[in-house]
Amino acid sequence: MRQLPKRPKLSPLLERRLGEETLKITRSTSPKEEAETIYANSRAAAWFKPIIAALGKLSGMGARCMYCSGSESSDVEHYRPKSSFPEYAMTWKNYLWICTPCNRAKLNQFPIAADDSAILINPLDENVWRYFYIDEFGNLSPTWDVQRDDYCLRGIKTAEIIGLDRQALQEARRSRMDDLKEKVGDTIALVKANELTVSAAKSRVVKWRKQPFQPDVADYFLNGPGRKEQPFKALFSLLNAAT
């Protein structure tokens, strides 16, 4: 998971079309069946393609999965499953763009807390770094909830449901983290030795942020809370001091 751009508004034409399809579902005597049929037909229709394109753009370079960040996205995910919430089957704010393994893991799971709030984290509309951090081994781990005096429940449940601790993902995060730390260390040394300009070093940071390989690592350490950890803290202190 990573911090994604803010979800944009769709065109009035698309919003109207989604609203019309939603109305058909809510007025149906069998909303669940109607939702399945309408969504399946819409997903294959030309008018739905701009929605896929918008989701792909939000995913960034390589269209990495909005949940695991490790695989290329291919599936429209209904954050609130259409089997349980058919009224949201044709709602833009209910759509995510994820990979098939994450989609198969989630299926129709959508746990609700005692106060009726959603437990599953929405990676497109929430700040994921409130619930997760990347530890020294490259693991995506739940943050500590002071009020619960325990690890963050939403982080725990989201990781369990989606399978964010899959071995391949953990290994990829560790590899990207180690590689990024090495590159940052080299960049710091070159700047201090006057063998690399500050401008060139900043260009490197921009490049690292855009790389699609396990982008959650770059987001955490270059944009998020990980900026305060070494050697990233030293890098940004060096770059900021030169401006």
C-alpha cells in the first residue's frame, strides 16, 4: 500500500450514466442479481473504459496494485462488495484498481466495526501511513494504536484479508528498501565530495519516486514517515540545506 493521488471527479456524462445504472439497481426487486448483471455488462462496454483509464492513472507508473503495490493491476475492485452492497456496484468512489491475487484474497470480505465503520482500509481515499509502516526488514507492519494499547486493528485486518504479508511481497519490499538505502548513501557521499550537484541529487530523488518496482517503499521513505529515518533524513537535510 502507498499514498495515492486524490480521487478526481468523473465527467458529468460518466457520473450521470453511473447514477442511472445505480437507480436501476435500487429499484429492482432483486438488487443483488441486478447489480451483478449491470456491472458485468458495463465492465465490457466502451463507455466504462474512461473509468478504467482514470483508475490506471491514479495507480501511477506501471499501474501497480493499489493494495499490495507489487503486481500490475488488472481488476476493478469494489471496496464495498457488490454482493453485500449492490447499491454501490456502480459508484465511482467504491472502485479501486488492484491485481488479481489481491482481488481473489479479498473476495466479498468487508468486516464492520462495532460502531458500523469500515475496518478494511481504502488505499485510495485514506492515508495508509496512519495504519502501516515499513520496518527494518522491509515488512509492511501495522502501526501501534495508543488508545487500544495494541497494534492498529485496521492495519492487522487489512493485511490479513488482502494477504499483504505474502512472501513474494515481503521479499520485494526488502530488496527495494536495501537498494534504495544504498543509492541514497552513495548520493550523499557524492554530494559531500562535490562529485554530484544538489540539483542532480534532487533529480535522482524524483526518479526514485517514479520507479514502479514496489512503489510503496519509495513512497514511505521519500514522501512519508520514513523520511525521518536514516539515511533518508540525512539526504533531505543535505538537500534542504543547499536551497
